[in-house]
Amino acid sequence: MNLLRSERLSAALLLIAATLGLLVANIPAGAAVVALGHTKLTVPWLTLTLSLDHWISDGLLAIFFFAVAVELKRELVIGELRSVSRAAVPTIAAFGGVIVPAGIFVLFNAGRPTVSGWPIPTATDIAFALGALAIFGRWIPTRVRVFLLALAVIDDLIAITIIAVFFAGALNMLWLAIAAVALCAVAVVSRHLEPRSRYILTRHPQWPLKVVLMVLALLTWYAVYQSGVHATIAGVGLGLVMARNPGSRLRHRIEPASNLIILPLFAFSEALVAIPQVSPAQLNPAFWGIVIGLPAGKLIGVVIAGAIGLAIFRQRVSRPLLGSDLLVIGALSGIGFTVSLLMNGLAFAQQPEVADEGTLAVLLGSGVAIALSAVVVTWRSLWYKKQATAEHPEPV
């Protein structure tokens, strides 16, 4: 089971799934596979009909966002974001990594309808970035990984806010109220599952509460979907309100399914795009805004903003990063992948041709960031290895 929770395996499966999706879409049988994704599936008792693609992006992906929210809550409560001094530098770096890529995208698309896609190159795929660091950065110190994790978590929080605010449809306040009530109920019920709660200490059975939580979670998802807010926000809300220990246990249990099934399935379905037979000059400006914004914009934004943050808060940080470490983090943060693909689908839902080019741009931009990360992280890892060897030489 530990293998299924491996960051390296998660990154590898995502890359394989996306590559496979792109290959399948460009073979003669690809059209049939793409059509399969448009097949409608209905839940009669909910009067809910969604395509297979939407069941993946709106339904299954909410589970992934739940895990992200649990991680975010942990960092806010006991992790690297629990105090202003700890959170300041990664927060500043994360905002730099959002502002610069968005600005690059806007430069390419100003005055065009595609300018609404500015959030696409702002996201960092936390699973892929940590996986790439684990693959190439054997000698990278823990503080770099911790900083990357904190930055990626903040980046996800920004992405979640963008999805909730900019990609919401016409809001239905009644369904929003129902979702809020369900979330409050989850918060109350889940606290009875804390190890030292009165309910647990008096040896009451746990399964009735777990059944109630499952029903409330489904109600929350359905209410959020019906409210006009993107359904993945339900997963975020559930992860944030659930009591910390039950939430962490549930995240631990669903992590293998998320790594092995949910994320690869989403990557495969989103990558089912036929490569357009056009010259580079004929590609939409949105393509260039994404393909440059992800690897270059994230790197520039994170490094510059991170350097400013370190200059301001260096005295408050016990073990500050070196400038070269920011290059590692900036390169890794350009791997957009999962959340960028989701934002691309939301931003260009009414422009399928642009959405296809956007998907290719996310894959290509993330691929460039992966290649750049492999070089930078390996270089930095070897430097740390030399430092360690110099400080602790092997006995002759």
C-alpha cells in the first residue's frame, strides 16, 4: 500500500495517462474513445444527467480536492503555515507564481475573448511537483521540500478560490444554503470521531456516524453542483470542515485510489485531444499564453517574489532557503497539469477548439517544466551531495 502512496508513482502514472490519452486521440479509433467520454450517464433518483467526462471532472475529482483541503488544513493547524513568520515567504512566492503567468497570458490575449483563460497557467500540480522532486532530488534537503509543499498548498488555495469565484454559474442561493448546512453538520458529526471524543471514549460503534458522514458528503456535493459553483469545491469544503484526525485518516485511505485511479483517469480523459494540423503561427494566442506562462512565468514569478520574501523575512526564518533553492522550487512549480487542465476546461467550455489547443499547451508547458526541473533539481541535488561528502568524508 505504501507504494500506491508514493509521490514518484503518482507523478509517473499521471504522465503515462496523459501521454496515453494524447496517443489514443490521434489514432483512427480515437474518435470512438472521445465519443465514449461524451456518453450521458443518469442517476434517476437525483434527476442528474452528466457525461462520463463530467462525472470524472465534477465527481471523482472532488475526492482529490478533498485530499488537498485536508493537507491544507493540516499545514494551517500544525504545519508550515501555522504562523505568519512561517507562511510569509511561501505565500509571497506563491502569489508571484500566480501574478506573472497570468500577466504573460493576458499579454498574449488582451482584447480577445480568450483572455478569460488567464488562470490556466497559474496552477501548480502538487502531486506532480513533489513526485518530480522525489525522483530527481535525492540529496535535496527537507527544508526545500517543505517550502515547495507550503507553496503548492497556497497555490492550490488560490486556484480553489479562482474556480469558486470566476468559474461559477448563476448562483442558486437555496442550494448554497443547503450545502452550508450540510457542511456544518459534517463538522459537528466528524468531531464525535476524534480519538478523545466522548462518543469514542464511551465505546459507541463508529459505523453509524460514518454512514451519516457519507450521506452528508453526497448531499454537500449534490447541493454545490446544483448551486452553480463547480462541484469540486464541495470536496474542498468537506476537507476544511472535517475534524482533523478523522479527515487525515480518510485522506490516508483514499490516497491510493486517488493516485492509482482518479488522477490518471482525469489526465487520460483531458488529454484525449487531436493534435491540430496547423502551423505554429496559426495557433491561438491562448496556446502561447499557457505554454510560455507555465514554465517561464511560474519560474520568474516564484524566484523574484520568493527572493523579495526572503529579503524581508529572513531574520524570522530559522533555516532560510538559498537563492539557488528558489530556482528548484520555481522550476517545479511550473508543472501545472491537473488543476491547469481543469481550469482550461472551465475557461473554454464554450470554445472547444480553443480548449483543445489549451489542453495541448498545458501538456507541452508542463512537459517543458518537467524537463527543466529534471536539469535544475539534479544539478542542485548533486551540489548538496558534494557538500555532504565534503563535511563528512568517507573513511579511507
